[in-house]
Amino acid sequence: MNLTGSFLDYFIVFGSGVLVSFTPCVYPVMPLTASFIGGINTKGTKLNGLFLSLIYVFGMAIVYCSFAVFAALTGKVFGQIQNNPIIYLIVANVLILSALAMFDIIPLPTLGFSTHHKIKSKNLWAVVLFGMASGLVVGPCTAPVLGTLLFYVASKQNIWHGISLLFVFSYGVGASLILLGTFSGMIANLPKSGLWLVRVKQFCGVILLIAAEYFLIKSGSLWLF
């Protein structure tokens, strides 16, 4: 992903987010998102579903934009942190834990909300918080692109430019979730859970382990040199 500082960067960033949005490891979040938005869409209209979905993804944007602020403020320090072997080791361990969750060796964390209880659509803070939690859940899927973006933001040290890029990226990542939230009825057309979903999770687990191996090797090489 080559960013040049032009307006075209926003299209590149958004497109990258959309590609991430339709990766297999985002799929487990889709039914939960559709159920949640459908449960609080008391009006039952697509317009209200779209509005709630946009607020939901705004929660994800808050998480990613906060990373952009940190990267822009720290600047060169952020670059030094990125080259710290301990950071690579921490990232590797987080990826390994995520992979173990995909293999059902350790339980996946819950988002702290029950879709069986109605939440008033006026309580938008609940929607934002749920979106923030979802942003963290799909974090491993965004890691390669997100890391590249944060490194770019750190090099430019422009807070508002960094926030705007990560904001656009967030809505790219949330593209599939916005579609499901708007057309909540699509949940009925999603393939049912079964062996295929287990295989998807295991595939994502393998990808996460490969990424963890990369960071472990990177950490080891930094320790040696």
C-alpha cells in the first residue's frame, strides 16, 4: 500500500479496509452484529438500520483513530517502539492467543452484551461501545494494513491527517457490517453454523500463527543485531 499524501490516499485506505472487511476471520462477528442491530432497530426500517450501523462502526473508528493520535504524537518514538524486539514479542503472543481462540483451545471473549435483550435505539452509547469492542475483536484481521498505516502516520506526525485516514479505514473495515446492519434480514441468508465455520476459524488460526511466527523471527533478529 503506497501512500503519497494526495487525496487518492483516502480511496486506497478505504479500499484496503473493504478488503479486510470481507476476510474470513471477520465472518464470526457478522451474525452477532446483524442480531444486535436488528434487536435495537425498533422502527424496523432499513434507514434506521443504516443509521445504527454507521454509529456502530463509529465505535470502531474511535478505537483506530486513537491509535492514529498516539502514532502521530510519538512520531519518531513510535518508529523506535516498532523496532523494539519486545514489542514484536508482545504482538506475536497476542496473535498466538488469538489463534488458540480460533482453534477453540481457549474461549473467545464475549462483548458484554446480550442480543436477547432489547436496547433502546436512543441509547446510542451502547451501540458505540459495542462497536468499539467489535473493533478490538476484528483487530487481528486488520493488523497488517493497520500497522502500515500507523507507521505512515508516525512518519508524517500530522494528527488530523492521521485521524482522517484511520477514520476512512474504519468505515472500510465496517463495510460488510454496515450492509448486514442495514439489511438485518440478510442474517437469514447467511450460511448456518456448522463444520464449515469451524474450518474457517481454523484457517484463520493458521494465518494468525504464520503472522506470529513472522513477528517472533523479527524479534529474534532484532535481539541478535
